[in-house]
Amino acid sequence: EKGERLFKAGHGGSYDVFNQRQIPEDIISYCVGDVQYLPELLNRF
């Protein structure tokens, strides 16, 4: 995944990418993918 490569050290990335402005589109997409199911999980569990 492109987003992971930008921030995971094992893929050559760095968490500093989250301090960039404008946040890269690949990071935004990765984060959306992480949280899009949380409301439904809250309702089910």
C-alpha cells in the first residue's frame, strides 16, 4: 500500500510524513481506510 510505504520504517518511511502540510493524498486514503468501518464496529460490539 502506498500510504504504508510513506510512514512505516520497515518500508523506508517515517512518521514525519504526518507533520507535512498538505498531508499527502496517499496518507489521507490510508487513514480513511483505517477508520471507515469504526462506526459500524461500534454498533455491532
